[in-house]
Amino acid sequence: MNFQTYLQNHFVCLDGGMGTLLQARGLQSGELPERWNVTHPEEIIAIQQAYFDAGRNVVATNTFGANALKFGAEELERIVMCAVANARTAMQKSNGTQEKFVALDIGPLGKLSKPLGDLDFEDAVSIFAETVRLGVRFGVDLILIETMNDAYETKAAVLAAKEHCDLPILVSNAYGADGKLMTGATPHAMVALLEGLGVTALGANCSLGPKQLRGVAEELLAHASVPVLLKPNAGLPCVKDGCTHFDVAPDEFSEELYALIQKGLRIAGGCCGTTPEYIRALTAKQPECLPLTPKTETVVSSYSHAVTFGDEPVLIGERINPTGKKRFRQALVEGDMDYILNEGVRQADAGVHLLYVNVGLPEIDEPQLLTQAVCELQAVLNLPLQIDTADPVAMERALRRYNGKALVNSVNGKEESMRAVFPLVQKYGGVVIALTLDESGIPDTAEGRVAIAQKILDTAKTYGIDKKNLIFDPLAMTVSADNRSALVTLEALERIGRELGCYTSLGVSNVSFGLPNRDAINGTFFALALERGLSAAILNPHSAEMMRTYLSFCALHGLDENCAHYVEHIGNYTLTATDATQKAEAVSGASDLQHAIIKGFCERAGSLCKALLETVAPLEIVQNEIIPALNTVGQGFEAKTVYLPQLLMSAEAAKSAFEQIKLALPQDSGASRGTVVLATVHGDIHDIGKNIVKLLLENYGFTVIDLGRDVPPEQVVEAAIAHQAPLVGLSALMTTTVPAMEETILLLRKEAPSCRVVVGGAVLTREYADRIGADRYARDAMETVRYAEEVFA
Amino acid sequence: MSPFYDPVLPPLDEGEVLRYAGCKEADRAVLDLLSDCSQEALEAVQKNACYLTLPLEITGDTCNFGLFNLTSRDLAKALSDCEKAVVFAATLGLGLDRLILKYGRLSPARALMLQAIGAERIETYCDLLSLHVSAEEGLFATRRFSPGYGDLPLSAQKTLFAVLQCEKRLGLCLNDSLLMTPTKSVTAIFGLKKAPDCRESKCSHCTKTDCSFRGA
């Protein structure tokens, strides 16, 4: 019988710990256990046979750390070959009468994913793929990905398995005492991610005992439609007489697991500290498992948490989107990711649940930019993303790199659209927004739109996409063009909910296109749509009208206990208050702007500058207000009367004033003083110093090409040449990464000899800088600015 | 297996934080920034530490800790006259790294302050751990010594990681340049001796002689 079939109707018993048993047989501390497959096969076979003899259905190969990071290609192949052979031998030798299977065991790579660590996602996929290919070649029955403490690395491993075999994939994560993965994911978020990827079963192992993992197991059981597995440690470790013991005995272990089997657990085994004795009592009981219960919740996730549709209206921030935004388009063309991140953070602070992301512009490389935007947003924000693009290549690349289960924007009733989008959702998971239009356009009746929705549902089914993973957008059209259009949308919205049992979403503000004072009509339309059952809205969270409507609706609909949320937040959206402050700022004088910059009042500097722009020319403000203020602070810093935090706060205030200037100036007319390329060198992940230099250089009118951290020498050279930058700034914090700096300088000398190089960072000194061939050592950010002024003079 | 040590830390030492942030005199705005950042930082911290108390035998420049050896003249000197040695790893977790990454892009002033808060917290944590273990053993702790100090190569990180099982126990990772993530983490060795070291300034061992905060 194959494993998949067996799992449908049976409780499955996995093996237990391997490491502690190997140590008992003489494995030395520091020795790699995977090598024992080759050098001590009889020991491995004996342990695995004991597990089969004890009635376990699945034994995992001794390949936890068998990957290309730890072993060369030849040795890896030999290890996996022997490991599979050992498990097969154990299976044949065992006299157990139960169904028996061999799983390819895959553990984490021991490196952290970018951007917090240095493991590249695609590199991780390739490394896992290598092990999977070998396991499959030598004949395992299933894949067991286990002890993963990072959602992103888990995704890389699952993709590798999916792309290189058709075997069942079991995935088990290591949760901490706080019930989350080390990188922050809740069990619910992991269910969303893993079911999206189509795994066979999912669960938890290691780190804790069965008691401490009970909460995690229950959360998994509450949300998972696929079988749930649990492989706890034999309790918590304690050291007695210099030896490690675990505090849960075999019988107690079995009882804890048995209780969870009564709640739906279908696959169980042990991890660290467990032996064949553990759950022997359980296998003797021959537990029957409960039938699987498919869950119907519509859920998306980020690296940290899941967002469920249907309970409360879900707010999706619409601002990351170039349509009609000159400044945003400019940022995209310049590749200014900080601007995009800032839009994301501001919306998150305004209280949205998801962020909409669209970076489509004709003049840019959309697949590249969309993927970059997704990666950068998910690095600093924990909100799930709604990824919007019409380009299937861009969609595939973004979905692949997305750390969670995304909201996919969008599919529609056209054959071509469904053919392009559904396979991506099938492979990477996701909830899809489905627009109710097709080859013949947007129907002008509710019936027509519901019929398209039904067609999309039926087609999705043929791709194995369940209706819970579709959200319908019945399309808000501008009411100024057709005064019945809002009514049609509202009716379609209600009928999709009632007749098809599906959730709905709207780009609410489309309704007011072409009308004055759009907020007024948007807010009312939003309220009407919510009343008809709207599940999610794409909106501007900085619109007081929309947020007032949302807060009021929740309070009125019994969704806000004691109106607590309303009371806490409504004050932020009082229209009269914002009007008043803006007026007050409009009358304030010029010197106030200088003062705000010197004192580092960021928001105030921005709003004062905006007010000033009504009467003063942009470049005049720069000359007479911003530059004098920066000079005061810069000179203070050099004279040691102003310290680093103050310098930076002023620089940030100046930056927010510059933002207003940029908005007022026609594109490309901001005269740059020259281009500087900045990077933290290869191998170094400390970039605070480089970021400080960047901020200051920008303040002083230089264009900065920021290559980020851990940047290989070739990339620096490439950028210096591509941007014809006369100056490159390199930063390194550690002694160990200074050689990478030297290497970068050497390569620059060779490939871009006219380029000057300024270096800085904690371990550097003037002498050191001279020795590695830099043109200048800068002690701090102001010195870099002064040197840049010299170079560009 | 090494025991964990996860105590409640004393309140933030704001003077130290400002020192790490390079700020000799703080005005109202800086103090506001500090208090704002400390709230955010302290919520993000998920600290944990583990340690092992080991026998110690020094022969020439080689320190033998039973489970492993390290050869370093400076380490041997730092551990001379000690009865035992302690190896430990401590971390503030990934949450703080994430915040620093975020504000590094959006507000370097905040990133600087968070960085400084992290430095103060991890130092305080390590100090507390030294006190705890030395009290457990009824001995006095020497100053901490980490891979990369003096002639102890950074590659000794690998040894400490293996001995303490840092990946598995604390979720620490080493990158290709042997830097740790989470970045606000420390691995170190200290000695336990019968008499306390005479109090000496932390600065006297530091090679950064142009530091504006350098003490006598």
C-alpha cells in the first residue's frame, strides 16, 4: 500500500529520537551523525529496526543534516544512498507486521534566510533539491521536512520537494515556548502557508515536551484540513550528574499523545530523548483516528500571522500603487525602495490588515521590481500582501518569494486569465481576487456578474482550487458615468455572498471617479457595501471619512465590544482638528522651518515646508531655509556641540522637508550634486553606519545609489560603472570583513580606475584605510559629506 | 546539555544607552526618542541564554576545557589562576534585528537608538549571567573573553556553537563571515577564581584608542 492511501484511513506512527541513541552507541560530540550511515551502518540499522519492531509505521533516514552546505557532492550522494539502504534493511529485518515506510529526513540548513541572515531563498531551494533528488533516486516512500524554525526556509524546502518528486510531503516545525516559530509564525500562519503549498500533512516536533506542545497541536488541529502530526521531545531536558535527562516517561508520553488523538491528531512519534519504548503503549492501544474535517476558512498569511476573512471587514491599504501619483512613479523609476517601504509603514500604522502592492509602470522591469518590493516589504512589515500585476511572469516570481500565503490580484472570467493565474495559485498557494468580467466585458446587471462568478468558481475547481480560496470583486464603477452602477455592484455583492457563499472585496474609491470631494461619496458607498456584506475593502487608510465609516460600522454591527476600538481611535479622524492644525501651520513663518529642522521635528518640518511652498519658490526654500539649518547642525556636530542622534534627527527632518520640495518641483529638475554609490561590503551585515552616511549625503544634495549590505565586489563595480559614479563609499564593521573591502577596492581600481573610494566603519583607522588602498578614510558621516563636496567641487 | 538562564533584567540604563548612541548631552528631543524607542525595543526583545561550567587546565597557551581545547595566549592569560571556566551564549532574539532593519531604512536616528538599547541590554544580560554563575559556584568571575578578542580567532565561534548547541538551543546562526544572527548576541568564555580581579576599567583592554568615550 502506498503511504498516501494508508494515511487516508489509518493512524500513522512515526519513529523517535536518533541523536541520543547514536551518542549512547559511541557517536562523539562534534562528529557528524550522517557519516555513520557509511561508517557504522549496523548501528543505524539496529536503531531503526528497533523502531519498526516497536510497531512504528514510518522510520526516517538518518539524513537530518545531509545537505550540500555540510558535505561535498560525492560524500552527500554516498551518505543518502547508505542512509536509505540502512532504513530499507531495518524494514526487511523487522518482524513487525504493521505497514512500513521509509521517509527521507530533511532538517534545517543551520543558516538564517535573508535579509536577517545570509541564506538566499533560491540557494536554499537548490540545496534542499539536491538532497530530495538523491532520496528519490535511492527509493524513499515519502519526504519528512522537520524541525524547521523559520517559515521561509520551510517554504524553500517544500518547493524543492514539490519540484523534484511526487511523493507525499510531511512538514513539521519547531515551535518555541511562546507557541511560535523562532522567526515569529503562529501555527495558524503555518497552516495557511503549508496548505497553500499543498503538503500532505503538517505539524510540530522537537523543542518541547508533549504537554508544552499541546496548545500548538490544538491550534493546528483547529485550522488544518490535512492530517496533523506531532513528534515532541521526551519533555524538557535537565542535567543530572553531568548527563542530560528528559522529564517525561514513556507512559506519560503515550497518554499525552493519546489525548490529542482523541482530538484529531493522526500522525505521532517522538523527537529528542525518545526511544522505541516511547509510545509503545500507544501502538499497543491501536488508536483509531477521527475522520478528517475539511476547514472552510478563507485565510491569507504573512511570515508571522494569519488574517481570516469573514469575521470582520478586512482593510487593505491601497497606497502602494503608481496610478495618478507622480511622486510614487518617480520613486519606482529611480528604484527608491525606501519611499515604497515608507508608504507601507504609514498604512500599517494607520491600522490596515493587508497591504496592496502594485508597481506596474511601462518603463520598468516589473518582474524584478515587484519581487524586490515584496521582499523588502515583508522584511520590515508583518502584514500579509495583496500582490497585483497583470504580468504572469511577475506574479509567479513574486508569489515564489512571498513569505506566506498571499492575496493574489487578480483573475477574471476570461479563459486566458484563468489559464495564467490558476496554475500559479495551485503551485504557490494564495487566495485569489476574482473580478466579475470576461471576454464580453463587465455585465451591467447583477445576474451577469454572479454568472461570471459561478463560471470562475467552476473553472477553479478543475484546478483543484477550493471556493474558500476565491474572493469576488463585483467591480465598483464610477457613479458619475452611470447613476445605477453603484446599485448593480451592491446587488451583485450581496448575491455572491448569499447565493455562492463566497466572500467579496471592492476597490471602493473607484465609485467616485470624476466627482469632486470624493471622500464623501466613498465613505457612504463603503458603508452601504459593508451593510450588504462586503468582506474586504481596498482603500486609502489616511482618509478620515473611510476610517470613520469603518470604526462606526464595527461599533454598530456588534463587532466592537464596548465600542472600545471606536473610542480609542475615532479621535484621530476628527476632520475639524486636522483642518485647524493645517491653518495654524500655514501662517507660521520661515524661521520656524529652520528651527524644526535643527530640533529634529520630522513631521513639523514637512508640514511647515508644505505651507511655505504656497508662497515661496521651492529652490528658494532650499537655499534660505533648509541648507542654513543643515549647516548649523553639521557645524555643531563637527564642533562636538551636537551629537550623533541629534544630527540624524535633524537630517530626517530635513528629508521630510525635501519630500515636499520634490512634490512641488517638476520631475528631474532637482539638480543633483553628483552620484555616490554606497555599500556595506561582502560578508558584513551591519549597515547602520552606511544608512547614516546615505541620509546625510542625500541631505546635502547628492544622489545615492544604495546597494545595501553584504554586497559582492562585482556588484559594486557594476553599479559604479552603470551610474558613472565618481565616488564609491564602502563600509565594514568587522575586522573579518575588511579583506572584502580591500578586494572591492582592487576590483574598482582595475575596472573603474577614475572612481574615488571613501571607507568607514568601526574597525577602520586612517592607517588601515591607507593600507587597503582607499582614497580617504572618513571618521563619521559628516566627514564623508565633506569629502564628497571636495570630489564633486 | 547546557542549562538556560533567563532572568528579569533590571531597568534600562539610559546613560549607557546614550553613550552607545554617541550622545554626551541629550536634549528633550533625544530623550523623547529614547523613551519611544525603548518601549518598542523592549517589546521586541525575546532573550535567552545558555551556559556550561567546565573544568579548566592551562598548559602553555592551550586552555583545556574537558570537552574541547582552545589555543590562545591572550585567553590563557585571561583565565590564569582560575579554578573553572564558563562558556555561554546569550541573545536578545530576532525581533530587535527586525526593528533595526526596518528603521535602518526609514529612520536612521531610531535605528541608532535601537542599536544602542540592544547593546546596553545584551551587556547587562551578560553581566547578570556572570554574577549568577559565579554565585552558583561560590567563586568570582573574570572579565568575558569572546572569539575575535586578542589572538583568539573568530573561528573559535564554531567550537562554542557546537559545544553549546547554539543553533538548536537559542536559534543562533553563524554566517559565512562568522558573524552571528540575531546580531544582538554574545558568545564568550570567562573564568571562575577564588579572589576577585582588581577592578579595572573596561576601556583599558580596548584597542580603539580614538574613542571619545575612552576612560582613563
